[in-house]
Amino acid sequence: MLSQPVNLRPSKPRGFTLIELLIVMIIIAIMAAVTAPRLISFATSRRTNDIARTFLSLAHYARTTAIGEGRIYRLNIDSSSRPQKFYLTAQNGATYEAPTTDYGQEFTVPDSVSMDTDLTPQTDGTYIVFNPSGRTQEAQVRFTDLSTPGRKVVTVACPSATENFRILLPGEVVP
């Protein structure tokens, strides 16, 4: 008969000791403390790009829909209120009304971003006109990140009445 060898050494308990767990938790806490500020500043700087892209999408929608429906659209800019906002209206007879689509809502600029424009305010507000002919009012709208030391600026511009709005590259100037 074969007998199995007897292990005379006591077996080690499997698992982690409390000290090992504490060391791992301290390392994770240090890594989180180092990376958290970078992630926060990244998310904050993205807000400027996001709101500029939303504005650009609204401008493209207004131009395309003005042509398709054969009526004037306005992209209204309210930079004097807090919070700042922008929204679309479409001509309906002698008045202007918000479209009934998702694009008819007001878009609010985050508090950490400032919006300004080169447009001259009219008696009924500040706005960009999109005509059924496809022509658009020349304009520049700047979104400035107020939360970063460098004050990143994203400019959305329409250089001429026959061009689309676009985001300008850093340092690019519209003639």
C-alpha cells in the first residue's frame, strides 16, 4: 500500500494582511490626488469646445433649414444675460418663433465660458440672419474659457455671406 507523504510544515493562510491592504489603498489615494486636478482641468477646457461646436451645429442647421423651408432663420445671441445663451427663431409671418424641433431650445453657455460677438445689436436683439437664398450674415462669435490661466479662445466665424460658419484655427484671422 502506498502512503501519501505528510506535510509537516504548517500551511500559510491565503489572502492579504491588513498592512498590505492599507499600503495599496495609500498608493491608490496618492495616484488619485495627482491625476484628479488634470482630469478636472481637461473637462473644464472641453466645455469651451463643446459649446462652440453646439453653436456651429445650430448655425449649420439654421442655414440648411432656411434654404429648405424658404424662410428666414435667426440665431439669437444673448450675451448680456447671466447665464449667457443662444437660440434659434424662424420667421412666421411678421414674427419670429422658436422651431418645434430639438433645435428650438435655448442653449446655455457654462459659467466658466464667456461668449462675445462682433455683431451690432438691433432694436429687437442681437442675431445672425440666415436667408432662404443661402446667404448668411458675416459674423464672429468668440467663446473664452475663463477657468484656465491661458484663457483659451474658440472662434466660430462666417467670413463671407456665401460661406458656412466654421471654427477658426488658433491664430487664424478672418479678413
